[in-house]
Amino acid sequence: MLTKFPPTQGLWELPAQDQLQPCNMTEDAFKAAASALTGFNESSGKVTQPAVAADGGDVASTVNARVLATANVAPVNGGYSTTTGVGRWVGTTPSGQKVLLQVTAGGTPDAATVSLKCDDALVSNTLFDVMKKGLSA
């Protein structure tokens, strides 16, 4: 006897951030791919990270942990660096499109700018909202 599962239990119903697959990319390849994706393919904005400021902990560890807990992506050159104030991560969608995430430190320890780029504008917007919530948690 075959059991039918409701559509909400199928793979196609996984959130976009859980459908991503991490992939390796060099810093130069990231910059080249990012420069090609602009306009509708890019979502960016400021995010407040209250927990980083509140616990006075290591900003790099906190940002890296939050990004990796929020989406299935791979860090570029180790992810976020307090030396440069920039972190980059890469993933691919099930259809093979690259998803590029960059977090840049703001003027204060608890602020940052998030930029997410993808060939698919809808995926870009959806993942940006998810990342913004994940980094602000």
C-alpha cells in the first residue's frame, strides 16, 4: 500500500536557505561573480547585531556562526575576518545558480551591511530576508 504525503512534506517545500549547497570559490572568483550580478539580482541592507555588542565576544566567530546556522553556504577564505571587516560565503541553488553573500562591518561593532546576490532575483530577495533575520537574532 502506498502512502501519500501532503505536499508540505516534500523536498520542494524546503525553505530556500535549506536547499542551498555549499561550494568552494576563491576570493577573486567571488569578486568577479559579484560584479556581474547587480540590479534585481542583488539585495542589500543594514542589519543590527545586538548579541555581538551585548556579549562583547568575538565578532568574527559570532558572524560566522550565525551565517552558517542560517544558510547552507561555504565560507570564502574563512568567512568573516575582523582584520578586513568583511566576510564572504557561497552556495548554489538546486538549479546550479550561485548565491553570493557578503557581510561588511559597519561603523559600530553591532552594525553590518549584508549583500546577497543570485541569478534569480526572487531567491536573492527571499534569502536576504532570511539572512537579515539570522544575523539580527
